[in-house]
Amino acid sequence: MLEVIAYFVIPFLVILVIAYFYVEAQRRKVEEEKKRAIFLRIATMKANFKAELKRLVEQERLTIREQESIYRIANNFFVFQPVTIKSISYCEQLLNNVISAMPTGGPDSINFDLIQEQVSSFVHSLPAAARDHNPAFYRNKLPELIKQLIDSQEYIYETENENSNEESLAPVSAAITTYLPTPPTVTVPLM
């Protein structure tokens, strides 16, 4: 009886132990690959944001100091927040909103000084210390600052249109819609 146990049970236990360690090693490997993919996504997101900010500096819409201050938004996002797929997506959305909110007028714009003032105001509203880049800042304050920057640009575009005596696009779009054909009406005969 002991011989049967020695021939079958002990090798079976050894195979189970080996299988357990193999499965555990594969699980760790998959986990590490997921972590690498997440960190690669974060690094790519930060690099893209930095490249966009650098482009804005080259176009003279931002100064180098303003670029550094705005880049802290991306750099400090995960200091007090967990790294999850949801938080990464939220960070990507915020960074895209920051870039989209930047004014489009360059040094040749009529209101370039006003644009610079508004961007400077946005940058000065950002926290300087890493401890102030907390979840409340990213959830409440930053979206509000982005909205204020966008709203301030609407005023710039209104004044540029008034100063250059350009026609508004609203009457043109209204005129275009009056010339569009109306969809045909289909009548269904009753039986």
C-alpha cells in the first residue's frame, strides 16, 4: 500500500506544486504586462500633452514658464489619485480640454495682449505646489478654470469680429438653410 502511495501520490503532488508555481508565474507575468501597458499609456499621454504645449510655445501662444506650469497638471495628476483605467481616461479628457481651451490667436492677432492676459490668468490660477493638485482640484476647480478660459475667448472672438467688421456666420447659415430642399413627404395609401 505504501508503495502505491509512493509511486502515484508523491509524483502527483509534485506535479500539482509545479503546476501551481507555473500558473502563478503566468498570472504575475500577465499582471506585469498590464501594469506596463498602463504606465506606457500614461507616459504617452504626458508626452503628447508636452508636445502640444511645446507647439503652443513655438507659436508664441505660451511662454516657457506657462508651459511648465500647465504641464504640472499632467505631471501631478496621479500623485494623490489611484492609477485606474477610469482615472487615466479622465486625465486624458482633461488634458485634451486644456489644449482645446487654449486661444488660437498668435502674435499677429488684434487681441494678442488680451489673449496673453487670459492665458496668464489661467496659469496663475493653477496650483504651484504638488500637494494642491488633489482630486478636488481635478474634479471641481480645473474644469471650472477651463470653462472660464473658453468663455473669455468668446469675448475675444466677438471683439475681433467687431473690430474687423466681418459679417457674422449666423445670417449666412440661416440663408443656407432656407435654400436647402425640404425632405419629401411620403403618403401611404389606405386599403
